[in-house]
Amino acid sequence: NEMIAIKSEIHILADQNGNALPCDIQIENDELYISDANGDLFDYQRNDPNSLRIQKSIFHEKQTIIENSLFGVDINSNSVNICRLRLWIELLKNAYYTDEGQLQTLPNIDINIKCGNSLISRFSLDDSLKSAFKNKEVNYTIEEYKQAVKDYKTTNSKTKKREIEEIIDTVKNNFKSTLDNKIKDRISKTVGDYQKEEQRLQNLLLFNEKPKKSEKDNLKKLKAKADKTLKEKGEILNNVMYKSAFEWRFEFPETLDDEGNFIGFDAIIGNPPYIQLQKMGADGVALEKMGYETFARTGDIYSLFYELGHRILQDKGFLVFITSNKWMRAAYGESLRKFFVEKTDPLMLIDFGGAQIFDTATVDTNILMFSKDKNRQVTVACIIKEKVLNNLSVFVSQFGAMTRFTTTNNWAILSPIEQRIKTKIETSGTPLKNWDIDINYGIKTGFNDAFIIDGKRRAELIVSDPKSAEIIRPILRGRDIKRYSHQFADLWLIYIPWHFPLHNDPTVKGASLVAEKAFEDQYPYIYAHLLKFKVELSNRNRAETGIRYEWYALQRWGANYWEDFSKQKIIFQEMVQEPSFILDEGGEYLCLDTARIITGENLDLLITILNSKLFFYSIKKFYGGGGLGENGIRMKHTFFENFPMPDTTGIAE
């Protein structure tokens, strides 16, 4: 509809004879509003020649666009059917009666909307198809195959449609069998090379000749290569995911040149799904084997769709996606940012921040448009406010800032003033990660009710056995930590390392009954307290509890830095509305994993910087992973380790 409205606006919308249509077309809420020369709203009248002319022209204009310019793929068959139905409905809006008094037949546009897993392909886009058309079983050229697909869309005969379907299926199946044979030949050669070399070395032994070390090493390499190819074959045959594999050249011959080479699409538009790859199980493993540069186990599947889109674009083609905006700042987005910088020309980036675009999704989104071209390092970028969603293009044209995205660091959209502030900050000091400090997680209990007690319960345990005081320490939760101060809630942690009290014995490996007996003997009242929660504690992290560590131990106790909890340290929480760092001078407090600790040099100076408005502003604007609500941020240490700390040389202690 947008394309038709544009053609009308520039006066090139014409009928089948090339004559301009006497009407004005506007678009509103994705619908065409047609008015005649008098400004009256158009209403199709079948007996009015001028009305028929307009209706017929709009119908065939839509048909031409749908048949030749719109192609789609979705893994969900219901989504595919809905899309096909919507396209037919769009054509029905301008259906007309023919000279024979019959309603114009709708074209077979279903062939343009396919069902399949577009991320998975068994065959490379670079594989040659020449041999497929030279096969004696296929009496069709590439051009004839492409013409068959065109004829399918326009035929009204069911018999003709079936004949064309048979032609298409014959050619597609021959494509697959031809390329399948290439895979089989490669596997056969790899296995054959190994078997021949193995036989040759065995023959040497028969004549009392000892194979050289280099020959043995070569045999190992050949075996590894053979095993790998056989494994790949098994995965292709057995993995359910490959059964829905989508072969772009087979399904859309419009993307092929006369030699069968893949040219690609002019433009790609999409809203890929948001699924964490680490939650996809075997499907995630299959995707990892597809060789995507942007694959990261902790990442999201939409990253792969960006890369796929780039693969199937023709040179200088355009891609526009709306996705989650997490890739701009998250660690898992580094490979995707690298891909954009090195392989694309990012033209426009619109970040919607907290403005919700979809009614059924609460994820923060952005729109990225790139060209498959050399990166010119000039991107129009802006952050959108919710109130301007209906005037998006106007807002972008007025407030879009020319931005350079040239590294894999966080992509922050900044105004010219903000860019100058960032530049000034970054020229004034040394990144925090280069300071002599360590940043570590707090304690993870796995079941707080067992390990965290109040002051009253602590007193009871110490009265029963004064030695209990040795392993009960005051603890701060994230919410207890404020700016320069804390609110101690009279909560105490029973601090039990793995294998306690034999945690310093290097011979103890895994969950130890000996350690448990020693714990029961030395701290009977603490042991009895935890025993009440044995069922809940045993059900924590089933892959480790009772295997790597005892049921009564903390899930994560800071094994490599537990001594740091007793040192002078800075404690801070992650989810904050303002800077929230405190200095624990005497190393008195422990903290949960909702907080972090910093140990090292110059902490008394460091905390003044961390609690400053400039630091908070910089993390939120330049280095962080996005906001939390209107004012909050996640104060993750991987975000602020790049903050340039001012030079402290010469500052008095």
C-alpha cells in the first residue's frame, strides 16, 4: 500500500495502457484512501468504466508487487497461512468483475510465502547448481524452472497447476540429490583416505617395517577428519531441526541468475524472534554448527537472523529489523556489534528505550537499518520518546544525530553535547579495569532461609555453643546498601564453605562424608539447625549439590577470594536508582550475590568517584546496559570497568 501511495504521489501510477489514474491516493493506518478528481471518496461501481479502470489498476498493481517483490519465510505454519490469507484479503479489497461478469480470479501467491527454518540450510549458497540442470533426469533449464514458478502464480487451471507443481518438485528434488551427492562424495573421500592410509601402515608391519612418527600422526589426523565428517552426516540425518531446513535457492529461484548463482534480495524487513540460545537445547547446538559468526551461547537468536539477512542480501541491498535493543550494550552483543562494524554499513539506529512498541511484549526494542556495503561510519541515530511514535519519521529527521559506531564497545546513542562530554571524560584518566583492584560476587546461598538468621536466633546458637560465633557473620543485602551508608537489618549469615570444616584440606574432593562428620562434631548446634532444611538444601542445583559439595555448604562461597570478605572493601548493589557504594573499613560485613565487593588500593579515594553524579551519569548514558525504569540502572561491574578514572598522582592520602 505504501508503494502504491508513493507512485500516486509522484504521478506514475497508471492503468494497463500507461495512462495516469485520475485519482489521489493517501495511506492511513495501513489502508489506502482513494479520492477522485472531485475529492470524493472512491467507491467501486462495476458498471462505471472509469470506476472499473481505477479498481482494476489498483488490483493489478497490488498483484504485481505481491508476486514479484514480496517473499516470506516462517517456521510456524499458522503464521504462514495467516500471512497468505492477509495478502489475499488485500487483493480482495480491490477485486473487480471481468467482461464476462465473473469476479477476477485471485493469483496463486501462496508460493511466495514458505514454511521452514530459515536459519538452517544443508547446502551453501555458493554451491553450484550447473550439474543439477545437466542431469539426464531433468529436462529443464534454470530459465524454464524460473518461468514455471511464474506460471504457477497466474494459472487458473487446477490441472495446469498440478503439472507446474510436478515440474517445480522435480527440479527441487534434483537440486537436493545433486548436492546430497556432493556431501556423500566428500564423506566417502575423507573416510576412504583414512582407510587407505591405515591399510598401508598395516602392510608395513607385515613386512616388519615400523611406521614413522610423522606417518602415525598423519593417520590420527585422517581419522579425526573422518570421524568428524561421519558425525556431521549423522547430525544431518538424525537432527529434527534439519528436517525443516530451508534452502533459499530452491524455494526462491527469483534470486538466481541465468547460471544458477545466488544473487540475493534487494531489501529484507523483519521482526525476528527473541529466544536465548542457551535455552534452546539441541536446537541451539544445531545452530552453533551452522557457522554463524554472531553465535554466542549466552546470546539471542535474533543475532543470527541479522547475519542470515546479510548473507541473503545482494550487494548494496538494505536490511531493516526491529529487535531487542540489548545487543547494543550487553556482553553477548559484542560479536554482533563486531559484525555490524566489519561487514555492514549501519545507516540508521532508532532506540525506543522504555517505549513499548508491541502490546504483547515488554522487551525494549530498537530498529536498525544497514546496507550490505562498506562501513562509511556515519549512522543517523536517535532515542525515541513514547509520545512521538505516531510521527516517527518526523522525529528522526529533526533529532537524529550523526553517530560513528566503529568499535565493538557499547553502542550508545548520544547528542553532540553528550558526545563531547564522553570524549572529555575518556581523555582524563585510566580505565577502572587497569587499576589495582579486584571486583567479585557476593555469597550465593541457594536457600536463604537456612543460612540467613536474625539476631535472636544467632544469640540462641551462641549461647548453646560459643564456638558458633566463629562462622556467623553480619550480612548486607543489596537493598541495605545506600550511598556512603548502609542499613543493617540485624541479619547474619552462617558461613559454610564447601567441605567445611576441612575446606583447607586439598585432599578432599567432592562431597565428603568425612567433612560432614567433622562438621557435626565440631559445630553440633549449627549442624542441627541446617539439618532442619536438608531436603530443601539437597534440592539446590542438583548437578552439584551432593556431588561437588556437601548438602550443608553454601552454593557459592567465594572459593578463590573468600579472604577478601575480611579486608577493607567497597560493597555495592547492582539494581540502583542512585549511586550506592559503601566502604567497609574493617572488613566486617559479608554480602549476598545481589551485591558485589571491590578490594585493592586507594579505596577511600575510589569510593568518592563511584558515588559521584558524574560516574552515575556516565554509566547510565555511555557504558551501561540500558536503564531500569525511568531513573534506574544496572550497576554491573563489566559496564563500569571501562570508566576512565582520573589521574590521582600527587593527591595526598
